[in-house]
Amino acid sequence: QELVLIRVLRAHAGMAAKEKTSPREHATPTKGVMLVAFRRTLRDFVQIIDTAIDFGGNVFHIGMKILGPCLICLALGLISFVTYTFFVHALPLMNGHGLLGQCALTLTGLFLVSNALYNYGRTICTPPGEPPEFTEELELSMEADTPKPRKCGQCGRSKPQRTHHCSVCRKCVLKMDHHCPWVNNCIGFMNYRYFCLFMMFLGLSCLFIVVTFGYSFGPAILLRFSGMRHIPRASRQCLMTSFMVCVSIVCALCMLGGFHMYLVLTNQTTIEFQTNLMKRRTARKNGEFYRNPYDLGRSRNFQAVFGPNPFCKLRWALSWWAEGPSGDGADFPSLRVRGI
């Protein structure tokens, strides 16, 4: 009987111990389930964010592809409208210049607008430059002194110096400056010269219209052609609209063209201009002076974009005649290579 009693007491003690430890045993699985559920929720949330980012990128890519041709049509439409206004409505009213003056105005206008359209077309149709495929043979063929070529993590091509990946074109561009929706193309090593010349000739064409209209119809434009009822209403509207369009374009190109003139003379791209600003600030805080490593002087910087053509001879302005820039867009002379 004593043995039975001892066994019963031990059984009761074991059950009491299990009852005391069961809350802890249940608490540990509960925490584990909550942790797993939290991780799954976080993983699903991250996947949703990645999907939304991919969807937004695809929408942006499609939108830019649609916007580009629309802006090209708009630009060509404005150029055609102003050209039509000058030759159809304005030129016949310039009787005071005489036949010789009208011929000179016609030739000047044709020269400016033809060069603007030519460079605009070359900017659109010329590929900006794409680096070669990245291969192990390319990496092994490089000399020990030169830095090893990089590989783009998005398109898989080699990524030489001054090369960047365009998120709109979805490819790497040699010496990429920016993606311009007005030409539906990237501006890079191969077509940057045409882009700058297009802005120059477009600005000169608009300035030519502003000066010509201002000299011939200045008081009438200021008074909105009041008192000049002998001019047809359609002509008055076209003249006024063309004048305002050209004034707006000249003001915009003065800022944009001036900025790119600075970039050409300092041998920078728009992307490098932003990064160089940050490097200058960091160097200034450390009491150092930072200089763009590709800045080789104004003359050589100018020839790096417009080719080996002297500035004073103005042959560089005629892209259909002048020689283009030398090089392949992958290697550029710099102060570091020269040991300066």
C-alpha cells in the first residue's frame, strides 16, 4: 500500500509539473508563429513594392516612347509654321527692302532653317553610341596598367569611362549627356555635335525672325496691328503668333544653349556636371581643389566635340562638311593619364 501511495503521489507531482511548464511550452510556438507570419507579410509587401516599381518603370518607358514622337511632330510643326509665315505672309509685305533685300532675306532664312532641320534630323537618326558586349576575353586583353572594364548590371554590356545606362532607351550610351524627349533619342558621343548645332541654328533662325519682324513690323506688333487694316487678318495673326513663338524659343535657348556651351568648353556632360559639383563641395570642405580630369583647355575641349576644326574658320558649324570628332567614345585623354 505504501508503494502504491508513493506512485500516486509521484504521478500527481508529474502532472502538476506539466501544468506549470505548459504555458511556457505553448508560449514558444506562439512567438514562432507570429515571427513567421511577420516575415511572410514583410516579404509579400516587398514583392508588392517591387511589382509597383516595375509597373511604374514600364509605364514611364511607354509614356516616354509616346511623348517623343509627339514632341518631334510639335517641333516640326512650329518650325514649319514660322517658315510658312515668313515666306508667305511677311516677305511680300517687305517692299521697302527692294528686290535685292528680299533676295538676301530669302537666302539667309533658307540657309538658317535648312541647317537647323539637317542637324535636327541627324540628332534624331544618329545613334548616340553603344559600348561593345562584355566578354572575359575583353577583360583579359586589357593591359595591367589600365583599369579593368566594368560590366553594366542592367544590359550586360561593357561600361567604359563616361558611359551611363539610359533608363528610357534601356541601353548603355557612350559619353551620355541626357535623354532628350524632343528628339526621342539619347544625346551621346556620336550625336552631341548635331544637338549643339541644332540649338545654335534654331536660335539664330528665331533671332533672325525676331529682328526681321521687329524692324519691319515693330510698331505694328506693339500696337497689335491697329491702324494697319490693309494687312489681311490671317497675316496679322500669323505674324503675331510667329513673333511670340520665336521670342520664347530665343529666351529658352539662351539659357539651355549657354549651359551647353559651358559644358563644351569645360569638357563635361550634364551628368558629369552634377557629379563634379558634389566632388568640388567635398574637396572644398577638405581644403582641396578639384578639377575635372577631362578638362584639357578650351581649344582641345571644343575640338573634342566639333572635331579638329579651328574655331575661327567656322567650318565646324557646317556639320555636313566639317570632320567629326575623333575617337571611339570609349577612351578619352585626361589629366590623370597625362600624369598631371
